[in-house]
Amino acid sequence: MTTAAVLARPDSLLKRPGVPNFSSGPCAKRPGWSLKALSNAALGRSHRAKIGKTRLKQAIDLTREVLEVPADYLIGIVPASDTGAYEMAMWTMLGARPVTMAAWESFGEGWVTDAVKQLKLADCETLTAPYGEIVNLRKIDTKNRDVCFTWNGTTSGVRVPDADWIAADREGLTFCDATSAAFAQRLDWPKLDVTTFSWQKALGGEAAHGMLILSPRAVQRLETYKPAWPLPKIFRLTSGGKLIKGIFEGETINTPSMLCVEDYIDALTWAKKVGGLTGLIKRADSNTRAIASFVKANDWIDFLAVKPKTRSNTSVCLKFTDPAVTRLSADEQANFAKAIVAYLEKEGVGFDLGHYRDAPPGLRIWCGATVQTRDVKALLPWIARAFAAEKAKLK
């Protein structure tokens, strides 16, 4: 629907999203969710009791089933969300060989900072690209070097199109931050050695818990390499040179929230009902196609991601291309975007749509599988109305 067509309609004739939650984390709960879904939570019980470990193991097993993780890969529940999981992997395994850090958005840049300024790795190559673009993946020596990258840039809406650039006969390890890709994009497991994500992304789980998935090669690294720096207890994955296997069987390093565990199990159970990974990807793609149609019909808005093949189907980032906006200063453009977000929130049709604080001014719409396509379609005309209203205020 074009802007003119939207403006010709009174508010009363515009549909409103049934669920106006479009945050990129924590994301919308699965359709039909209610607190009743958590009635089986092992509340008031120890996570180390049989009932606690059973529920944690179920969360791990369902993760393997839905994400189609190979049987010889280990899956662990760790503290501090995706950040904790990824830093745990970096601090315990990097430094064994040269590493390439690839970044094209804020979280990837954060991993670069860890590698360069905190771990101070001796042989550390850094490849970066501006928001909306991606590094030349073919230039990365994946055969001889460790590689750290984000599969999907949550703050830029840019994702890797595939894993063909990763050598099958590599000697190094690949460290993949998959937190806004898991459950919406198909991960190429044979090319990934360390993969992390968090519950509050894709399936709308609650925060503070991270997932760490290790290939056999990653386990070998852990058992044969000792970092030069001290490791806090919360990062330790080995004891006496051997992997602490309990972490990957439901025995967490610290105390998890059993309420959050139950919520994650509920989301995974729903994922199976909608067709597993294939069904989840289909739902996310449908949401993104709705936005693509809207962008095509309106020349004042576009994807932040430059190339179609690298556009995310989860954290969809948009920029305003109207000359009346682009001629504004950076601060003025940011204020313009914030005004549109405020308009949508005031109308109750869209929440948490603002661009990430370090990203270019614009909108970010979560399109993961827990979001209904009809809600995305209902949101878009309101964005057009908000844009027209704010543009009219410009001098």
C-alpha cells in the first residue's frame, strides 16, 4: 500500500496488529502464549535435583531436534545470555592459532574489542564493514586461522548468505554468534565449530541464558589447549584437562531460572508443532516478504542491508531515503526516527521499533517466527502514516 493510499483512509479503517510487539530481543512470545504454559515449571526446587536436571536436559534435547544439530555436537546451557556464551568460547579457546575477527555491526565489533584489547591476541586480523554491508568473506583464510563472526547482524539487518566460504578441511575453528539467526535461518553445522545464541531472540524466550554448541573439533581444542590468561569460574569448561560433560547434560555452571527453562521448553514445543526448523524459516521469510513489498511500493524507505542476498529475515533494519530526511544532520535524522517510533507507540500499533543506538537512524522490525505476518502487514500502513505526519513537521 502506498503512502497516498494510507493517508486517504481514516484511522478507524486501518487495521491494528493483534500483537504489536516487534522488539529484537526479548522478542514476541509465540502465538497463543500465556502464563499457563509455565504451570509445569520446577519452581522452588533445586536445578540439581532430578526434576531440575530432567527439565534442563529436555531443553537441550529439544534444541537439538528443532535446530537439527548433529548427534556428535554438544549442547550446553550457560550463564549471561549469548554474550556470556560467546565470551566463554573466546576466552577458553582463542590464542591457540592465528585468528580473523570479522565484524559488520555492533556485536561483532564487541567481539573484536575483546580479542584485541582484552585478550590481546598476538596474531589477530580484523575485517570490518560499515552498517548495511558485509566483509569480503572469500578473503578470510578459514583453512589455517580461527574465525569469529556473527551469522546475522542483529543491529544491521545483514546476514551471511551461506557458509560456502568456510573451508571443509579447515585446521582452525569457526566461532559463530548465531543469536538472531538460530530458529529462523538454516545453519550449516559441518562448517561451524562453536555456535552460540540466547533464548530471548528468535523464539521469544526470557533473558539471561545462553546456549553453547560445540563440534568434536572444538571439544578437542578445549582438552588440548590451555589459555595464557586466568579464567573465572563462570568460564571454565574443563577440569584437569577434560571437558566438564555435565554442562552439556543439564548440569549448569550456575543457577538457572527454572521458570525461564520452562518457557524455553514451551517455545521449542510450539516450534515442533509449526513444522520444526523448516516451518520456522517459512514464517520468518513470510514476514520479511511483507516488508519487502512495502519497501518496493514506497520510495521514501529502504532496507539498510545493501545486497538482497545478505538481508536478514529476522532483525529487519530500514532507513529513510526521502531527500527531506537525508539532508538533515545525523542528530536530526536520529530525532526524526525517534519521533516515528514514539508515534507508533502512542497509537499502540508497534513497540520497540527504534534503531540500535550505534546503528544508522531508522527502524528495526523483528520478523522472527513468533511474529504473525498479519501483524507485520497491519503495522506497515501505520509506519507510512507516522512518516507522513513527521515529514510534514520538517521545515
